[in-house]
Amino acid sequence: MNYKIPNSYNWFAKLNLTQFIPWNFEKEINSNSSINEQFKIECQQNRQVLTFGRRQGMDTFVGFEIIDEKVTEKIIVFHPSFGQNVKGWDIIESEYSDFFEFMQRQVLRDMKEWIPRR
């Protein structure tokens, strides 16, 4: 399926702004990613994502929410268990209204924690 990616993300990707340690984003988003399917399996709310990145050192991923087969601006940060129907496991860690809110509230905060202080 060919999805229309939000312009906010395209702007970053076209400028090669995809490495924000500890976060790494895809330059080309793979709509057939196995992580998209794993989210679908584990999310008990019948939601879907288009994964575009992951956090280094953890099995935490990030994707745009898909509603009615359209990519929305909404961002979902999630941590799969990689199990089948894990009872009581909430795969969703946090949600943001758009890519810029995610960058501001999650990515920059995580970067600050990773920068060595002298």
C-alpha cells in the first residue's frame, strides 16, 4: 500500500535529519515492516501504525497512526513484547499530536539524557 507521509516528517527526511541519538528514523518508510504487523497483533485497541523509527538500546518504536487506511499526523510510541496476545501488556508508551510535538517532548528529552555532562 502506498501511504501519503505527513509533510513534517518528509521535511526532516529530505534534509537527512534522521539520526537523533538515541532515536533513528527511516529515510524511506517501509509500509511492509514486520513491526507494523507486530503492533497490530499486540494492540488490543484494534489500531494500526506505519513505523518510521526506533529508539537505540530498547525495543521501542515510533509510527504514525493509520485510520481508515490513511496515515494521520498522530504519533504513537510503542514497545512490543514480541509475543502473541500478551494479556495485560499495554504496547503503547505515549502518543503525540504530530511529529513536531514528538520531537520536542520525546526526542529532545531523550537526547539530553544521552549527552555526557562534564
